[in-house]
Amino acid sequence: MLENLLSYLGITLLVSFLRSPQSAPVVTDASGLSYIGLRNLTSGQDYFLGIPYAEPPIGSLRFKPPVAWSRRNTTAVKATEYGYTCVQQAGDNLSEDCLTLNIWKPTNVDSKLPVMVWILTVSTSDGGGFYAGSTEQYPGNFLVERAICTGKPVIYVAMNYRLGLYGFPPGQAASDAGASNLGLKDQRLALEWIQNNIASFGGDPEKVTLFGESAGALSVEYQAFYKGGDIGGVFRGMILESGSPSSLRVFKPNDPIKEEAFKLIAKKAGCDPYAPDAFECVRGAPAEVLEQANKDLMKREPYFQAPGQAPTVFTAVQAPGDDFLVDDPSTLLDSGKFAKVPFINGAQLDEGTLFGNGATLNTDEDVFKWITTRSTGYDTGYDMSIDDGAAARRLLEYYSDDPKQGSPYGTGEETFGQGSQFKRFSSIFGDLIFQAPRRQHLRAATKFGVKSWSYIFFQAPADFVPAWGVRHGGDITFVFQMLGVFDPSAPPELLDFVHTIADYWLNFAYYLDPNSESLTKLPYWPPYDTDASALQLLANNITSFKDSFRAEAIDFIIRTPALHS
């Protein structure tokens, strides 16, 4: 649902922009290369779209780490249209040649501005993850407009990176060929491009904040794991929305499910999966064959075909010598092997509802099956499946099957036509994948003296569905200041709330602290390390509270490695 709205919105905004009074801004970098963009005189913004930051990862560069884009004889880059969308299971304008980024900036920049870099995800009724998404879904014009209005102008950048089997090819053969975690390497190269070039667009390379939601939030922290935290100054702060370092289980390349996935890909490509050159054979497969294999790996058994399921076989892996994940995220956090930069980490109130929606969840055994089953084409939304049956059984004991205690929270005995244990499962899933990892991340920050803040989003989204509550991904329209587009009849207090969210985010980009003098007085947001305080984000009722809900259950998850490692 939201994916379609975001795609439509991105196209609509670009068409609307093209119809606005405009001229062609030109930015010239230190090497003399010019970038020709678009200017909206009405909003006072310049847009530069589809800028290549890497060589096309095709031909001999398919399944290779990204190579920085070379200008060769190019004197000017026409940056007036979005680049291709990285290959995924659906959509238009798809191509393997997709490693581009977009820049949105105020027209008149007289000083170096902070830079906000969005690492995309896709938040939809079909889940979210490292398998779909496009920068077209996340235009930055409303956020930049709000920044200009508050006197805190910023540069906004969004990048595409390889997805699915192209960005996260599964199996030991891929790892042996140096092809693990390519999507993360794409992100890193884009950050290096920003360091080298953003000053030409009016940005300050020393004031870069990363932000992302869901898989994008995971990506943000994975970037903080780069070389054990030695990130080379490519960013100085992070905002993680509904995703934390240990939200996904990070398996080794030879994990049986990932090995099975590679065999399926190889067979689809007409290659012998057991041959020594199997990966090279797959590398040379026709584009349409790999595209179909990518789709086929996303098919699921009927029992697990709830709308919120995602193909979690396409995720990052851990391996000795990897630039990002030499170990599982929980171990990296506990040992302090991450960049010690300030951050905000928050979550939605009802994170788990999407992922069990429509599922058959009526008994303890139904819930147990959903949290302990893995396969190549499905999982319970993310790689949360628990190998230790005893730990899974113990986990169930912490969560009542009484609907009044389940998620969506505060909805009494209503089950919305779902299974009788839907709300119990939603509560378990929300804590296992989002709330426990969030708390674990914040505690690690406190342990190592890193300044951090947290929030819980209580405000229902524009596309509110009662069974989903304050669902995963529902905050995106608020962060990107799109509520007025999605819901033109939104009441003034809700539009004010939208601005408040942006103001907190902009303050952080400027000061590495969401609290600051503003044109609008914001409620104080206490840092997490004072007394584990978080901020309730709800229109007309923004207040701090002790982050201690479901403490016993969440502490059990954190201290039980079988549940997250």
C-alpha cells in the first residue's frame, strides 16, 4: 500500500516540479566536471538526480565490489532524471545499472550546510528489507523546504544500492568470490562520493548524518561497524528508525538456507551448483534469467503467505575479514566494535502487526511454528527464526494469549478478524525484532559513553488500518513531511506534529542533539543514558517516559543469544 503511494508520489512530485518555474542550475566540482540539475523557483530548491557514483555493475563487474565512477571524457553530467531502479521483483525502469544518487538542496547556499543521507528501504504491506526500493520513493523536497523555513537548511542525499541476489548473493561460493554484502559496499562507496563531492553542492562533508528506516536503519548501523568502527569520518551521527543492529540474524555464508538459495539460482541459470566455477557461471547468466531467479526466490509456501513476509535469504552475512560484519551484531556491540557517534534509535508502537497479518495463528503451536521456521523464499518477516526450540518455548511463556495484552496495544479484546493469537504473535515479533534490539543498542551506547536518544512513535499513520495499529513504516510520511499530500484533510495539530518531527531530526543534523533553540518550542528530549528515558511521539502529547515496558520479556531476549545471534 505505502510502496505504491510512495512511488506515485515520487513521480507526481517530479512532474509537478517540471511544471514549476525553473531554470537549469550548474554545479562544477574541483575537477572541472559540471552537474546540470533542475531548479524550482517557487520552492527555492535545486535537484540533481541520477548522479552516478559507481561504474555500472554489469558484465565483468556483476557481483563485484563497486568501482568508483570514472568521468573519462565526460565534461558534464545531466542530472535531470532519476536513474534506473535496481532490479527487484516488480516495478518500472529496472536495471542492473542503478548505482546513482540524488541531491536536493536550497538554491542559495552561502555556507557549508549539514548533510542528511537517507539509506532507503521499502516499507509496504509486503514487509521491508534488502530486496526492493528506490530513491524515487523518497523525494527530499518537503524535508528541505521545512529546513529552509526553520532557518536550518540542509542538503539531502538519497542513494540506490544493489538489492536481492545482486546486492546480497547467498552462499559460500559468493563469499569465496568476494561477493558478500555488495549492497553495503555500494552504500560505503556512495558515502565516500559524498565526502569527495558534496562541498561543491554547498554541503559540509564533516557534518553528515545518516538516517534510514527498517533495512535502511540496519544499513546505517552496519556502516558504523565498518572496519570495527574506523569509518574514516564519512559521517558523524545516525538516526535509526525501526531497525537496530541485531534486528536481523546475520548468518555465515555457508548457512544451509543460503546454500540452498544459491543452488536454486545456479540451476535457474543453467549452471551446475556443485561445479568449482558455479559462481562464475552464474555471473555470466543472461540478465533476464537472473531477474527471474531473483523473483523465484521470493515465492513462499501457502502456509506462510501472510502479506508481511519478506525474502530474508537476501540479507547481509558475517565472515572473517568482512569490512562490515566480522561477527554477529550483538557481539560487535558488546565488544564496542562500532563507530562511537551520537545517534537516535526509535521504533513504532506496534512494530509486529504487519508480519503476522492474515496468518493462521490460533494456537501455541501456530505461533511456535512461525518463529522457528526458515526456508529460502520466506521467513517470519525477517531472519528472526529461532533454531533453539527450548528458547522459543520459553519465550512464549513471557507473552499472554489474552488479546487485551497484545498488539496493536490498547485495543482490548478485539482481534480484527485475525487468528486468536495474532495479537500475541505481533507482540512477540515486535519485541524480538525491534524493541529488544533497540534497547540492546542503546545500552551498548551507554556502556561505551556514546550519546543517544530514543523514541516510541505512538501516532497512527496516514493510511491507518485498525488491525495494524501504529505499524512498521508508518512514520515515513511524517519524517518526510508528506502527510499533507497523503491526507489533505489532516487537522492542523497533526500537521504541526509533522513539523515537530522534522525539527527534531534537523536539530540533530545540526547539533548532534535533537534539543536546540527552534522557531517552535519543542518538548525536551532527554538522552537515554540519564535514566533509560524515551520520548513518546504523539500529536498533542509529546512526553518522556521510562523505557521499561515488558522488561522481563525483553531482557530475556537480550540475554539469550539463541534468540538473536
